[in-house]
Amino acid sequence: MSLTIEGPPERSLADTPFGVRVTGAVPHAPVTFAVELAGHQGADWAGRFTAVADEHGVVDLATTALDGFAEPDPTALLWALDARPGPAAGPVRPDSALVWSLEVRQDDRTAAARYVREHRAPGVRVHELAAPLAGRLYLPAEPGPRPAVITLSGSGGGLNHEEAELLASHGFVCLALACFNYPGRPDDLFELPVEQVAEAVAWLAARDDVRPGAIAVKGQSRGAELSLLVAAHVPGVRAVAAVVPSGYAWGSFTSDGRDGAAWTLHGEPVPTVRDDGLVGRRSEATARGVAAAPGFRAAVAATPEADLERATIPVERFAGPVLLLCGGDDLMWDSVELSDVLLRRRQAAGTAAETCRLVFPDAGHNLGLPFTPVVTTSVHPVNGVAYAYGGTRPGTARARAEAWAALIDFLERSLS
């Protein structure tokens, strides 16, 4: 009997469930799974896993744990890969799809499958934005008017096209706004006007294919900080989703070490937590990289109360719903601790709209898209420091899937 792989269709959306079942194996004998992914985030990825066939010669990864894993998880074939040394050998795919190659082996018998996990559903259209905006507009296949989402990247700048494609694939008009580190934009996170997001909100609101009054802003890390500033100061926003956020405004983050505000409002610097170099000096070296969270915590503690009040984002001014997604083991900055002030201010103001915070205990700062390789350390493109994100790989993988599902549900409910 030959080995057979039963799995999802060859082509599917990247955030849809994934599972693999192998039949025809020798009962009670090990089966090897070899997985490769080329050109993801500038690297090639690979993993080799083993599971034991049951008495019927079947390995169902929905019910059988891979060796070394605490519980069954078929998506481990996607997230538990390791990057191969050096740059990607093949072309780095700029957008649209990730191509996974799977080979199953038992002794001298093999079976192979190929899975194309697409971020862009059929019919999704992409347009480069023109000045004064920078970034890309992703239009869903469904006719408008549709709800819209503005996405904001973190301290690396640029834009996350894969996230934007998936949001458009779920029926949202998505404007992936580039605030810095993008053609036509400043290189660094330094004195960037909050008003550039206000321009994007107004531009979307004027479009016939955008549902009136149905614009959300979603940001990650420093982009979450900006999204909350937008909620507090920019009219026309219906809902805000902040991933690994801070309730305080922080200073600049530049390749040349320039010190100043990260954001401006009405031409004036947005007040920040008083850093005075504490974030760098009080960060801690760990086996997984530099944990910056102790430095951020020290800076908050050292900032005089009046200055900290000025640096606190007045999110209670925002009348719409807010979703906060946090890693419980966030070593970049403690997004749970730093978002406490958001909850307190919304509660103290008696804000009637939903304020939902989801904390994923075993996840760190890297709450990216689901079903892709998970890393807990990364070299930052701005300063070259290897930072520890925190969390475990299995915990982060679970959190990514749950957080993404929660985000889609929140946007659909809030913008309906």
C-alpha cells in the first residue's frame, strides 16, 4: 500500500485551518514529515518532524502529536520551521502567497504535496497610493460600499502587505499606510505628524466604495501607539484595534540615535515618557536576545507623575470600541502593563463603548499573522539589535491564530 497525504486544497487562504492526514503507513511505526518554505521574510525555512502511525496505519495530526510536542497541532508543520542560514536561495515572493512543500516518508516509501497559502483572495485589487499619502490600497472583490481599515506598522516602518491582503480578502477596504521607511516618507520614526493618518481617514471617507462611518484603525507596537493617538485626536474613526500596545507616547527611534518625539500634533511634539537613556541602559541581555521591557518599565517609573500624565494617551476621549491584544510574556515592552492605563482611563470616564483586552499568557511581542514560522528573537532593522520578543513558540502560534480571529470578529462587529 502506498503512502497517501490527505490535506487542504492545494490553494487556500493563508489564515484558513490547516490539517494533514497520512494513510497507508505501517502501523505503530514512525512517519517523517519534511517541510520547506522558500522566500518568506528574506529566508528559506525548513522543518523535519516525526509521528507514529496508529494501528490502522494512519497519522492524523489533528489527533496525534508530533514527537517533541505536548499536544496535537497540525499547524506545527507551518509555524515550527527554522530559518536556514543565509539569505533565501530562491526569489523572495513580494506578495500574494507562501508555497509550502511537504514530503512524507516511511522507510523507502514517500508521498509529496504542495500547498499554496494565499494572502490575496481572487478579485482583490491593489493600488499604490499617490502623494500626499504613501502606501497601498487593497480593494476587496465584493462590490462597495464596504467597511475600511487603516493599518499601521511598528518601529520598523514600511507596511505589512500580507496583513492588508488578508483584510481585503475578508471584505474590508484596507489602506496600508506607510508613515516612515518607505519611498516618499522619512527614514525614521522621528517627529511624524499624527495628521497624516487624519488625511488617510478623510481620503477614505470621501470614497464611494467605503461605507459611511465605518473606518477602523489597526496598529501594531509603535503603530498601536499611533492608532490610539489617532483615536483620541482624529474624528471620523469608528473603531481601533491595538496589538501589543502602549498607553503612553514614547520618543523617537532612529538609526542615528536622534533624540526627540516620535509624533507631532498640530505642529507640536506629542509629550512622551521621559527616557533619558533608561530604555537602553536598563534593558537586559538574555539567552534569547535583549529584553527591552525592563528598560521601558524603568523609564515609566522614573518619569515624574505630571510628565507621565501628559504622556498618557487620552483614549477616554474616543467614543468607539477598542480592542487590545497583548502578549503575557512580552519582553520587548510589557504590553499588558503598558495597556493597564488605557483600561483605567476608559473605565474611569465611564466609556459606554466596548473596551476589550485579550491577554495571551504564553505569547510575546510577536503577535503577527497566524500559520507562519514563529521566531522569539529578531534583529531589528533600525538599530541592528537582536531583541527577545518573549513567549514560547507554541504559545505564540496559538495566540496568533486566536488574536487574528478575534481581530476579524471585532472589525466585522464594530463596522457593521
